[in-house]
Amino acid sequence: MIKLIATDLDGTLLDRSRNISAEDWAAVKTAFEEGYHFCVASGRMNAEIVQLMTEYEGRYFTVGQNGATIYSKEKELVYHAAFEPQIAAQIMRTGKAAGHLNHFVHCADDSYYTEERNAETQPIEARIMTGCTGNARLVQDLESGELISCKISFFGEWETLLRLQDNLREQFPGKLETFTSERDVLDIMPLNVSKGTGLQHLLDTLGLEPQEIACIGDSFNDLPMFALTGHSYVMAGAHPDVKKQANHVVRSVAEAIEHIHAYNREQRACGC
């Protein structure tokens, strides 16, 4: 039986305008009414997720920042990861040398920083949905430990991001995780931090097994949660390499939730 539903936001529950369709809202409401645990698993910060899920306050868990933060239904921070100061500072130096990229350093308290706020960063800040702080001493503050980061994001051209990803993997073998969460975003995470590890932490807390969770997503940062369970659902418009890793292809979150309901009905019917 599936007891926990976890869904990504951007490209999955949210459309390009950051809206949730009436069909998907109705399906999520049905999941609550049927007694499923529900989790939003996103690269976004909890403060952003709260804005988008206002209607269901107090009814869902949050795995935020690609697994770097986990919040209870009551919005209590119950877990967070962090980079070692020297590694965070060197990631920034490597990224700054990689080409024309914008960078943002995220912290577990949902604050985030860039060295200089300007006309190029403003459209990205609008996508992030919460206020950014400019800090000209960003690298120094990371290196000294004055600022503790749990995620570093670079925005720019796809090919530049892929070169940076390869460079970071070569420079820091076994020390970090990297995910392309959108076509123009590369997220750098501490080692063993992903949506998959975040959801495993939540499963342990709830006393559930991997076969009791269903995961819905659309991008490369969703692959670790797809690997967690046999009940994985990918959006039809996802990259082919992402679609290969999921068990089911769906057009919407509503379709995935209906499939989950049908699976559980079959399980009840056979007494499984």
C-alpha cells in the first residue's frame, strides 16, 4: 500500500507561471481526504513552498533545497545539511572562474545571498520568490564559517553549467552532489544530500518502507527519489534521460494520484 505521496513543484505540480491547475489541486485535496501523508520535495526553500501551499498549511511535510532541509507539518525544521566552509568557498571560486554565470548561496534558515545584486540577478530573484541579500564578502564569509551554506546554485547557459558540473566532480570527488534542476540551473549540494536522502529520512521518521511511498517529478534532481521506490511517476514533458528512470509516465500530478488510488484499491481487493 502507498501511504506517502511526494511531489516536486516546478514542472510538476507548478506550471511555467508558478500556478497549480484546478485538476491538480482537486487531486491533492483528495489525497489529504483519503488519509495519505503528503510531502513537497523541491529544490526551492521552505519559505517559497509555504507561499505556494498556503491553502494546505499544516497538512504536508517539506523536503526543501534538494534534501538539505526537512520540515514537519508544523513547519519545524527537523533536519538540515551544510557544506564544510572550505569546500563551499572553493565551489564559489570555481564557479566564478567557469564563465558568465550568476550564483546564489542558500542557507538552512531560507536566507540566500549573491555577491552583487544587479539587473542580471533581478529576474532570477523573482523566480526564487523571496528576498536576496547582497554580500561582497560572500566567499570570505563562507570560508571563515561566518556563513553556513546548504546549497549553492549557478544560473546560466546549459553548456557552461555542464562544463562546471564536470569540473566540480573532478575537483571534489566524493565530496559533493550536483543536479541540473532546470535547463539553466546547476545546484551543488553537500555529499549524500538529495531529495532521495531527504525522503528516506522522512520515511524513517514515519516508520514507512520505500514501497510505501510514491514520487512524482520531472527533472534530474528528482532521480534520487525515483531510485528510492518502485512507485515513481515522471511528467510526459521531461527530458528523455529522466523519463527512462521512472516507472510511469503521466501528463499531470492528478493522473499520478489517480493511478496511486487505483493501485491501493487493487491491493485492498487482493488483501495485500
